[in-house]
Amino acid sequence: MGEEIAISLKNISKCYKRYARPVDRLKEILLPGKSHAQEFWALDNINLEIPRGETLGIIGQNGSGKSTLLQIIAGTLTPTTGEVWVNGRVSALLELGSGFNPEFTGRQNVFFNGQILGLSRDEIQAKFDDIAAFAEIGDFIEHPVKTYSSGMVLRLAFAVVANTEPSILIVDEALAVGDAKFQARCMKRIRQIKEQGVTILFVSHDSGSVKMLCKSAVLLNYGKILEIGNPKEVVNHYIALLSSTPNEAELEEKNLEETEILNNDNDFIKNKENNSMHRHGNKLAIIKNVQINDLEGGKNIIKLETGKTYQISVFLEAQAELSDLIVGISIRNLMGLVIYGTNSQLLNIKLPNLEDRQELTVIFQLPCYLNRGVYTVTIGIHSEEGLSYDWIDELLVFEVNNSIFCDGFVDLQSNIKLNNQEYNVIVPRLEKI
């Protein structure tokens, strides 16, 4: 196996046995010729190669096999079949406080876990102050872990993992437990580790983090790999999967239904379909057209100016009687990161009940505070219970191109005061050179 490959998985499968009654397990032990268990395959023929230094996002619904896969890579679980090859020291944050002895103090657990991760006692001693400072649990470092809150356990666990200089880092949804300040510090540390060339496996339900942090992504579903590729495309597929059924026949029926409705839509939607449009939903309501307009009457605008107000008009048609309609928009950058999103429910707008085949236009009016760049608009229609009627990812593309200079995604139109005196022109709007 080449040095450029950090992890190689060949035909990995993991089977668990389920017993309807405890006595069935005993019968199987005493009578080995006959099985009394139902087999559950958590992973089914996984093949994956991860290059050294790559940050890979792993996403999927609960029960898709994500944690099982990571445990096999980390070496805490043995596959039923297949070969695992891992090149380098692995540090894994799989479960909250996994590997911590609740009777030991935080300090004792730092040394215990550090040695498990392959560090000598002297190396841990040299890193201990940095670990304690990152964890920020104060004097609790000298107290038994069983006295810690869940947040304190997470802080200490991540501090140990992040300071052991791994060549492979595995993070499994653990950061969702910490507070906002700690999450920000953890993400900063992960970015630093990424810049050092460490291979990172990152599991999160935060699709924005996956798209922003990862170079590639894997979508798991019922123990199988559905897709490997660009994080933005994989995340869009995952979102579509959340509203679909697991039955393959139903999926095929949905796809046929979707194709039929698309062919009945106007030219705007059909042209978008030809451009690999990602669309899903049960089509009880369908998106017929979407436009960006200005307040002066201009339609189908694709170049916006910072500071002006625009309208995103969504034209839809009900395919049945509906009384719980919610329409939403999501503005994203080219990395797929959501810059702004809202819907009629969040804005406390109750949409009217619709009859079958009745049309409705929903207009979102909003000022453009975006900085220069290219952005997309995603449109979604769903029920109050979250059932997707129609969802089209990145249906519109528009550009913000102006002479305003600032960093980031938005122009907050900052001003400056000196000695409490305001200067309205202290920050001029410079012309592009």
C-alpha cells in the first residue's frame, strides 16, 4: 500500500446477531449447528481509500453505519469480513468520554488516554499544560471524572485528542454537545490540524460544516455507500434522502413521478433540469417558476447591487388540497454554505389553504447586504410537520458585483467614531482599480 494512502477499506462488512429471547442465545451455544439469531448487517461491502492529508466528511441518517465504520477504522471494532489498512497514529473522539475511567481524576485520565494513543509519559507531561488550558475545566482536572458535567467530559476528551499530534483524526458528532464558544474553539483547532496535513474523518449532521471543512464526502445509507464526491453534491443528495422512503420500488416510483411533473413544468424549470438540477419531494405542491426582481419592475435579475432591495418570487401550484403549506428560501455561496435562510413559518406568515391545481405566488422581499461574489438560491415547499412537497437545490444563480470593499460574505456597512464623534464618510466606497 502506497504511502500516499492513509486508510484503505476493502469489502468491509459488519454483522450483528439479534435474538428474540435470551434463551435463543443459549440454544445456539449448546447446539452450534443451528442458528437462532436474526442477522443485521450494519455495514455491507464497504470499499474506500482515503488519501493522506484529506478531510473526509461522512454523513447519513441515524442507523446508516457511520459510527460502526469509524469504530472499525479506529480499531475498537472488528469487521465480520474484509480488510482494514490504516497508516499512522489514530486519535478518535467517538463517544462522549469513551475510554475515561469515572473513578480517576481528569489528570489521571489524561495520562491514561495519552498512553493508549501511543504517547510516552514524558510526552504527555510536556503537553499536559496545553491540554488543561484547552479543556478550561479549572480545578476539576484534579477531581474524579464522575463529578464532571457532560460538557466538561467533552472538553477534556477533545483536549486530549487534539493535542496528541495524530496523523489521523476521527471526530464523530461529539462537538454537538459543547457550548457555542467551545464548538468555535474546537473547529478552529480542527482547521489547524487540517493545515498540518493530518487526515481527518469528520461526522456531523451540520451540513454547513461538512461543506466548509471537507474536501470530499461519503453518504452512507443502511450500511452501504450511496455516493462519494464533492461535499456540496453529497449533502444535497443527503437532504433529498431525508424526505424519501427506503423502499427501492417507492423510490423508483417517486423518480418517475418527478420526471413526469418536471416535463409538465415551464421552460425555466425544464432548462434547469437539463443542468443537473437536484430536486426531491412528494409533489403535493410543485415549484413552477422562481424569479429575482427589483422594486423598479425589473425581472429575472442575475446581477445584484449591495444596499438595494430585491424580491424573490416563488410561483407554485398545489396538486391536492393543502392547508399546511410552508415556503422557504436559502441563499448559499458556491461552497454550499448557507448565508441566509428563512420561510413563511419563521416569518409568522400563515399561507392560505389551497385547492387542487390552485396557484400561489409567494414573494420574499429582502435587502442585499451580500459582499461581492456568486450565490445561489434554493427553494423549498413543505408541510408544518416537515414533509417535503417540492425542493430544488440551487435553482437560481446570481452575482453581486460592486465597488464596495470588505471581507467576508456580507457588508454590514460599518461606520467609525473617534472620541464619540461619528464620521459618516470616514470609510469611503472606493472605486475598483
